[in-house]
Amino acid sequence: MGRLMLISMLLCFWAGSMLMIECGDPYIFFEWHVTYGTISPLGVPVKGILINNEFPGPNINSTTNNNVVVNVFNNLDEPFLITWHGIQHRKNSWQDGVLGTNCPIPPGTNYTYHFQVKDQIGSYMYYPVTSMHKAVGGFGGLRINSRPQIPVPYDPPADDYTIMIGDWFNKGHVALKKILDSGRNLGRADGVHINGKVAKGDGKDEPLFTMEAGKTYRYRICNAGLKTSLNFRFQGHPMKLVEMEGSHTVQNDYESLDVHVGQCYTVLVTAGKEPRDYYVVASTRFTKREATAMGIIRYQNGKGGPSSDIPKPPVGWAWSLNQFRTFRWNLTASAARPNPQGSYKYGGINITRTITLANTAEKVDGKLRYAINGVSFVEPTTPLKLAEYYGVANKIFKYDNIPDEPPTKISKVTLEPIVLNMTHKALSKLYLRIVKRPFNLGTWMAMHSSLWRNVEIGKWSPEKRMNYNLLDAVSRHTIQVFPHSWAAILISLDNCGMWNIRSEIWDRHYLGQQIYISLLSPNRSVRDEYNLPEDVMTCGVVEGMPRPPPFSS
Ligand SMILES: *[C@@H]1O[C@H](CO)[C@@H](O)[C@H](O)[C@H]1NC(C)=O
Ligand SMILES: *[C@@H]1O[C@H](CO)[C@@H](O)[C@H](O)[C@H]1NC(C)=O
Ligand SMILES: *[C@@H]1O[C@H](CO)[C@@H](O)[C@H](O)[C@H]1NC(C)=O
Ligand SMILES: *[C@@H]1O[C@H](CO)[C@@H](O)[C@H](O)[C@H]1NC(C)=O
Ligand SMILES: *[C@@H]1O[C@H](CO)[C@@H](O)[C@H](O)[C@H]1NC(C)=O
Ligand SMILES: *[C@@H]1O[C@H](CO)[C@@H](O)[C@H](O)[C@H]1NC(C)=O
């Protein structure tokens, strides 16, 4: 556990002057010290990023509607910022912790995030968004437990374990950033880690976790890597999939799961085998050369090390697509609220705007860039949201500067921020199609209120709409797009703020594959959006500017 300082507060209070947090919902406080420290996930020492001396960082263990307060001290020599991947931040994009909404925390200073995990349950993670920090740590698990009065569609597990897996580069974040800045490709990862370690299999490995024979455990598995899809499996133990990114799923058993970058799955595993050690295995998918990492799961009072019979990963991406097709929303289970997930009938919603995003890899002035519909995103020094709030958006970016459909021919890729202007309406929906052009697999993080997803292969055509799953596709916030294929998602435009849609393939994200959606409160009302927090960091052109008048109540 991290440094959980205090768990509840009796008083209702106002954080900042106008940011009203709901009365009565408990507070959890964390103080995080971010430092460099030597770590060696693959046996090679690397300058890593630790939080309170931990790598991976501490777990945040919260419950639906908790107010989470995290005071982050940046003791690095570079600006630093963390995002809460999958947290909806309703009416409160101020806390999203991406560079389009927040200034990075300058070295040697601290900044306090205040956010509520309103109406959410499930398994998430946090990670740094600055520089290439994510490559060397600063990430960890974030779980939101159900409130006691909300039924959960399985028995309480004996314990709850978080597993962060990811590809790993021994070069360190400074060298990786230099490679990308100079217009080159990151190349292949050096290996894979499981919770920052790799078991050697020499009989001396410490177990990651311990299980008692006969009991059932909950494992939350997240891919916090940079670019590689990983297949995760337990030696000899099936995994019952129960939840993904806040949705209860239909509970199927899987021998292995493909976990794409940025995605989290919750599975139940029953310790029903001969008591001894077993391996968990993560191996790369869709790479020319396979890299594998193992970890040890120990049975209490078990006898003997793990068998050397390592389960093999599946082959080819068609397997992955077929597995994706088996994921279904459990329509009768309740997620964060008492009403069943299925009572939100998304299939009947009318679409108000359709946007197709297509990505391309290009050389711009001799350097590699990734573009969306002809524009490659660059991060301005003034966060987009602050520029908009302070009324100086026109100095920083242009709205709707990419076409809603990808141009058939791109003459020259431009480098600028990308911001789509959307209208806030309770029922308006955006339908977004992400089409991949280069032969590669990608994961996209969509807006925090996105709902259903369809992933297919081949060329999209309007008739494909007939085959969309309009009934029980799982609501989540990431989607993978297979080679030469497309994914369709539906986003509900009910959460005012500035929201990032990004490639989770981190080199592409760094080199331009992201956009923002601006959803403004038409009458600047706090009913739609919280005010600029009192203690918000300012930077760029808004630094020193007088604060605009607050939103009206
Ligand atoms: C996480 O929070 C839940 C609910 O408050 C509690 O039951 C559980 O013991 C906590 N787990 C850890 C590891 O702190
Ligand atoms: C920095 O930390 C101090 C001490 O914990 C706290 O009082 C202060 O509010 C923090 N500052 C910010 C901007 O979060
Ligand atoms: C779906 O959830 C319901 C209600 O909690 C539960 O009874 C049922 O077993 C679940 N169905 C599947 C297929 O997982
Ligand atoms: C969608 O549009 C149709 C046709 O215009 C209309 O009949 C229907 O009521 C609309 N549905 C919703 C949920 O707004
Ligand atoms: C954004 O779109 C709305 C209509 O949907 C329009 O009224 C508004 O002027 C647009 N804002 C900008 C800055 O383009
Ligand atoms: C502002 O607009 C919202 C809907 O977007 C509405 O609910 C609210 O009443 C309006 N507030 C004011 C002060 O006009």
C-alpha cells in the first residue's frame, strides 16, 4: 500500500473556492514523493522513477464516490505530470493531468490533485504523461471498489492483487526521448516485466503473490508498457474474466488474455491445483521476436517450485480479434449504481456527428511524425484548457482544424494542436471511427464517457453499421485497432471539459497521434463544469493573467 494518510473526513468542505465536492463522500489522502532511483527490471540498471520509493508506484485503493486527494512532490530534475487513466473526472477536466489541461509540476515543487471517483467501479491505472517518463516508472494501479449496497456479480475474493505488465527498454527515458526527437523509431523493446520484475526460474525467486488452496483471488492486470501488446496467462489456472475498465462482463474462462497497451482486465483465479508454485507469464504479441517474462505465484504451504512447462502464447492477430468478440457486457449486473448496466440502451441513441480518424506515419522535415487526418499534434506550452478558459484560445490553437473525414490525399502534414469543438447536449452523441493505415496494432484511449466499441478487420463501409453490436458491447475507455482495420466507438457528449483522445502506443502519442475534444458549458454554469481550481498551476501565456470571472451557479 502507498502512504494512505487519513481515510475519512467528517466535514463537508470546499476544495478551492468554487469546486464543490459532494457532501458526505469520504476523502482519501495520499502524499507522493517522486524521485529517481536505480531499478533493474530486466537485470540491467536503469534510472527509474519511483513514487515513495516504490516501483511500480503505490496502489490507490478507493471506493465509488471517494474524493481522492494526491499531493505530488516532484523531486525529479524535469517537469512531471501524472494522468489518472480511465477516471471520468465528471465536470472536472481540470484534474485529468494531461498536458492539454494541466501545466506540468515544475521540478522541486508539489501540486495536489483533487478528484472524485464519481459513479465508477473497476480497475484502472495512473502513469506519467511528461517526456518519456512512462518508460521508466511513475505508474501504478488504481482500483475502485463497489459500495457495500451495490451487488457485485461474484463472491468477495480472498484477496485482491494488482499486476502491472509492460514492455521494457533498458536505454532509459532520456535516450528514448532523444531517439524520438531526432526523428527515429524506438525499435524493439528489450524485454517484458511483471510488476517490475522477471523471475529467473532458478528456485530463488520471491513470489509476486500467495494464494491459499481452495480460495478464489481477484487479479487486476494492466498493460502499462510503451507500445507492445502482451499475452498474459497463468500456468495451469484458467482466468474468469469479470470486469474490464469499470464494466462487469459476462463471465467466461480464458486460458490467456491479450492485454493491449493501456488496457486493464479483472479476473478471478481459484487456487484449485496441487499446492506448489506456478508461473504467471506475459509475452509479446505481434512482434518479430517474442519476449517473455515470468513471475511466481505461491500456494501457502505448497511444496516445490513451478513446473518448467511454460504455457505457449497464441499466434497471430486473428486470435486476438476472436477473443475480443467474446467480451460481452453483463446487461443485468449493476456497475456503480443500482440500475443494471443494460438499462442504458445505447443502441437506440441517434448519432449527431460522425468523425473518422485515420493515422499516418510521415516524415516531416526528415523526421518521423504520426498524423491524424493530415495534422500531427504538438503540445503547446499553454495547456489548451487554460487558454480557452482565459479567453486566449485564438493565440494557441484553432478549433476543428482537422476534417471530419480523412483527406484522400495529404499534400503536407502540419504540426499543431488539434482541438475539435463539440456541443454539450444531454443527448448528443459522437460516433467516432478510428481507421488505421500502417500495418500495426494500436490502442486508443477515448474520452472518458465513451461507450460501445466495435472492432473489425478489412475496409469499413457504411453497410458495416448493420453488423454493429448495439446490445451488449462492453463499455470501456480504450480500444485496440487491428492492422488494416477499424474500430467504431460511440461517445456521449455529456461531460463538459477538454478531453484527450490519444494513441496509447506511446511513441506515436509523443510524435503527434492525439487530439482533444472541447465540450464547453454554453452558459459557463457550474452545473455543467466546475470552476478553475484555486490552486491550479498556470504556465505559458496565461501565467500572471488575471483570473477570469468564475462560472455562474
Ligand atoms: C481496499 O479497500 C477496501 C474497501 O475499503 C478494503 O476492504 C480493503 O481491505 C482495502 N485493501 C487494501 C489492500 O488496503
Ligand atoms: C504542497 O505541500 C504542502 C505541504 O503538504 C501543502 O500544504 C501545499 O498545499 C501543497 N501545495 C500544492 C500547490 O499542492
Ligand atoms: C450477470 O450478472 C448477474 C447479476 O449480478 C449474475 O447473476 C449473472 O450470473 C451474470 N451473468 C454472467 C453470464 O456472468
Ligand atoms: C432518433 O431519431 C428518430 C427519427 O428522427 C426519432 O423518431 C427518435 O425518437 C430519435 N431517438 C431518440 C432517442 O432521440
Ligand atoms: C463551437 O460550435 C458551436 C456550435 O456547435 C458554435 O456555436 C461555436 O461558435 C463554436 N465555437 C468555436 C470557437 O468554433
Ligand atoms: C446552463 O445550462 C444548463 C444546461 O446546459 C442548464 O441546466 C442550466 O440551468 C443553465 N444555467 C443557467 C444559470 O442558465
